[in-house]
Amino acid sequence: MLKYTLIFLLILSAIVSTTLAAVDTGISVPWRQIIGVARTTQQEVTANLSTAQGYSLQLFASEVPNARWLAVTRSGDVLVSQPRSGQVSLLFADRNRDGRADGQRVLIEDLRRPHGLLLHEGWLYIAESDAVGRVPFDHSDARLAGSYQRIVEGLEDDGHWTKTIDMGPDGWLYLSSGSSCNVCIEKDPRRATIMRLRPDGSDLEIFATGLRNSVGFDWSPRDGGLYATDNGRDWLGDNLPPDELNRIRQGAFYGWPYAYGDRVPDPDFGVDATPAIQEKIATSVPPVHTFAAHNAPLGLQFLRSAKQPADYRNAALVALHGSWNRSVKDGYKVVSLHWHQSGEIEQRDFLWGFLSKDRKTVFGRPVAIAEDTNGNIYISDDYAGAVYRLSGSGVPGAGTAPTEEAPSKAQDTPPAVDAAAVRKGAGLYQSNGCGLCHQQQLPLTNLRSKYTVQTLAEYFDAPTPPMPNYNFDSAQKKALAHYLMSREVSPQAPTQPVPTPGIAPH
């Protein structure tokens, strides 16, 4: 026992020495996160944090160590990546309306520093530090419906190791990869870039370069543009260089490592540069907005829900993770960005209080932001190991789980029946012998309470075992969905399967 106590004390001493050395060199590190003892309670949240007018704040989940990226399922459950644990956890939606997640469980584990998460067409995509993988995901009961497979491997993960993934409006997956260093010439051209690839992992290509560490990105519902945060380099003092918001265009170069801000030459690689590098700096794309130096902007989320207060619809929220390479701490909050008709971008505080007024004590470090269909906003905090939820006060439905899969008024009456699709779907149901299982062993009931025609069609991309994936095309999936929905509306719809050779129908 004494042996292990001495080992612990030596490790603790090393951590404290490192922290004190950092302070001596003018660095202000949120050291409690290094030791990993941070905790938070609803009382601390209420006492310390403040929100923009019109929003209420709740501690949605605590004891989620190293909570990083977020994704919300169609049923309102929240997925959160935990890189240090190598896992993704599921926080159950607040169906009892007490302001807290109804529980949590590990969804998948044994991953290599998972970070970015994406739910798309029946798949859960996970961006690990060195790979991208995907696994079929069943939204109806929030469980995996198949095995996890890596679709991209061999990505470098030294230095800025986080990878973030999202689906673009063009049907491509977008993937960010930070630099391997503070400032250097990269050997791997995929570093310090945003890339894109097909949903099956094929055709990986570099989309934009010169982005030192663009952790968060999203497409604006206002102008359709792709916007990304970017963390500037360190060791140029408290106030240089600014962190950035960039509008990302294919083939564009954004400056790093040769320049920062509005084409300011970097002292290591941009000053006294060759004519070729000078030309590269001159043609680089400057940021559309800047944040204070070392504020570390990470998650970026445009607010799309019509249930947001009017002044926040189409605004972007950005999580400022907070400084470490600075003599006085700065950042540690969530800000909102508002685009004016003139093109000016106005920045306002949205959620603050993670840093004490004397700038010495850190209570939290926001990372990622997600919005559900009811306008609830979820924010992760990897320092406190927490996920917060903000709801617009006075907005009908705010504070409750999304209703995408719940019956709506439109669903109280039978959906319009596409007779041709129903006939085609009936043929698929019969020719594949679906009734052999579903009529007796797994009866199909209450589909209209859980699905729309569209979401039921998407389910067939990754059905829950033992149902096989028949690889239906989009027309077949919709036809089968129309047929199954019509069965609940019209009991006279044909249900008997065509006899399969060697198998007696039930």
C-alpha cells in the first residue's frame, strides 16, 4: 500500500511542478482538469452561470467525464463522445420533464479517442483520432443495430488529434484534422485541413487548407456557406494571434503556418519568406470574424429551430473553450454570432460564468453545441464532465424531448395513401417472406406512433436484427413504408405472404 501511495505522490508532485512551471512562464492553466477531480452540481450551475435573456439553463447530465462532441437522436436522446475513456455514451431524453437526463449508459467503447459524432440515414458515424467508423443505429430504441466498421484508417493523430465530422448539403461527409504542431511545415498534406469523403468512406479528398485546428464547423441556414472556427498559434503573447471564424470554400488556403489574421506574416514562416510563400500569403483567405487570442473557439452550431426566440434564429453559437497560453485566463464561455444586413457579424455573450470575475478560477470549459427539433440547446463541458441544456422560456414545447417521431396532429388522420406505392410495397413484403416473422413472432404495431413514411423508409438502411438488410433502393424503401403504414390505416390491405418454395406460410 505504501508503495502505491508513494507512486501517487510522485505523480501528483510532477503535475503540480508542471503547473507551477507554467505559471512562472506566464501561462494560466485550468489545472484542476489535469488532475481530473472536477465535479459540478445544479447549485453550482445556478450560482455561477448566466444566460442570454429569454433562455433558462439546466444541468442536463453530470458525471460524464471528458464530455466532448454531441449528437441528438430523433427520439431526443443525446450522444456524447468521451475520448479519454474511448467510448460514446447515451444520455436518455428528459421524458419525465424534471430537467435532467433520465439516465445514461455506454453505447460503444474500445475506440481510439473518439471525438466527432454524426447521425445520418440510420448510421452513427464516429471520428476517432486516427480513423472514421460507422455503425447502424436504431433511433426507435437508441441502440446499435450492427457491428462497428472503420471506413477510413491511417489518419495521423499526434499534436491536435481531434477529428470532427458532419454531413454537408452536397451529400459528402466533411472531416477536419488539426495540425501536428504549434507552427510547422506539415509532411502529411491532410493535416491542418478540412477534407471530404463519400458516406461509405471512399473518395477522400482535401477540401480546404491552412486551417491550424478547425474543430467546429457548420453550414449557415442564412446563406448556405460552410463556416469553421480555427485556433491560432501559441507563444506570440497574450493578444496575438486572433482566433478565427472562416468561411470555407473548396480549394481555398487560410494562411497557416505562413500567416494569421488578415494576412499578417507569421514570424517563424512568413517573415523574409520566398516570393512563392509571399504570393501564398497574399492570396490566402482572411477570416470573416475574429475572436480574442487564445480563446480557443471549438464547437460551432447554427440555430435552425423555428422555436428559438426571433433574435436567435439563424444565429451561430460558438463554444470558447478558454485559454491556457495566456498570463490571465480568457474565454470560457459560449457566444452568439449575429449576421447583419451590412455583412457585419456581431458577437454577444450567450452563456457565461465558467470563469470567475477575478479570472483566476475555472468552473467549466464548453466544447460542443447541439440543437434538437424543439429548440433545446445542449452544451458539453469537458472540464466539469457535464452537459447543460438551455431552453427558450415561454416557447411551446421547449424543455421537452423532440417530437419528430411522436404522433402529430397530421398523423391523427390517415396519411395520404399512394395506391401505386402500396401495391409495390405489398409485393416486396410478400416476395421477401416478411410475414413469416412479423405476423406471429414480431407483429408490426403502432408504427405511426414512432415513424413517418420518410423515417420508416430510412430505417430499412440499417434494420434491427434479425431483419436482414435487403439493400432496397430509395423507391422500394418508400413503397414498403407506404404499405406498412397503410396496414394500420386499412385492415383490408393485403397481408398474406406469397408461399416460398419449401416453406409453409403461417
